[in-house]
Amino acid sequence: MVGVDGIAILTTPLADSELVLLRSTALFGGLNDDQLSSLLKAMNIQQARAGELLFMQGDKVDACFILLDGWVKLYRLNQNGDEAVVNVFCRGESFAEAAVFSMGRYPVAAEAVTDARLLRISCSTLLQNVRDNPQFALSMLASTSKHLQGLVRQIEQLKTYTGAQRVARFLASLCPVPEGSCTIGLPYDKALIAGRLGMKPESLSRAFARLRNVGVRVEQSAAAIASVERLRDYANEDRSENKMSN
């Protein structure tokens, strides 16, 4: 069934894999089965096409979201119309919870990078459950704290690591194995990767070139990594020892 604004209303159960995913999130991880089931009855499923806006910077806050599949970017536009990527979220991550409590306007815009499937939680549903369920209120604090920690890590990386190291850390985070070699697909286009890492596209290209020295080969939308251990070691090197990587 489709509700207002083209949002699909949740009338059928989520897939078992999606329920497992929700239980792994900071927002829902502390709830028991009955609490989670009751909460889901008041939520909607939203499908978004790649490039579709979920909300604009300055829009009135009306919901927060959990990604069930796909990728979503948050970004701000400056007075010149230039875009600054604030964060990129993937399956199992939530966003815009803190904005709900401001009861004001979204400070960023949200756009689906790929086709995406989201659980949409309205302001009224979120606030009512915070009032009625102390455990959910604690889960909300845990979720917003997790986002804050993520922002602190981003600032740390910008100040502590070189551009090539930031790219190395990004690639290492995508590796499906702890050691040995692997080939990974880049989850979104290189311009967005550059924005996510606080770099210009040309700086990202130079960083990819420098990573060849540690066994990384990037071709179009894939990266072949000769040694995951070597990549991680490089990513965590002391900056003073690696200053020539800029």
C-alpha cells in the first residue's frame, strides 16, 4: 500500500534478514521482541531511486531513517552552491535522529546514492516512544552518541592522517578479509568518495596512485589489494614518517 508522498506503508512483515539487521542497530538493539514489534507497526517503508532527495537542507524535520539497503549521503550546500559531503550511510545505519529533537529544520540534505530501501520513523512515533519507553530512550542516546563518535573520528582523520592514509583506511574498512589479498568494489563513485574523505577528486586520484606502492591497484569501480595487512599498516603509520604521501 502507498501512503502520502509516495511512501509505502508497512503492511507486511519485514524479511527475517531485515529484522536481524534492525536488532543489530544502536537504535533498536536494546529492545525485546514485543517492543520492537509494537514500534514497527507505526513505521513506514520508503523506496528511493538513485539520485532521489529524501529531504533538503532547511526542510522542516518530519522523520528519521534506518537504511535497510543501499547508500545515502548527507551534504550541505554553501552560498555558492558548492556541496560538502557530511557523511555517507550504508545498510544498517540510521540518520537524522538528532534533528527530530530539534523540532526545527534539517541542517543537511539527504540523497540516495544508489537505489535504497529505508525504514522511515516519523517525529511523532519517535517522540512518543521516547516518552513511553525508557529503554528506547536509552537506545536513542546510544544511537546519537554513535553518530557523535563518528564525527569525532572524521575530524581526527582530517587532522591526523594524510590524504593517502585516509583513502587507505577507507579501502581497508571495505575489505572482507583480515589478511591476504582481495578485490573490493567501490561502493559509490570516486567524486563522492573524495567528498566523504575531505578531498578534491584530483587529490583522490593522486592518493590512488601513491597506494600502488603498498600493493593497491584501482581500476574503474574496483580495487585489487595485494595485502590487507600491508594496507592497514600503511593507513596507521605515524604521520611524521609518512608526510611525503600528501
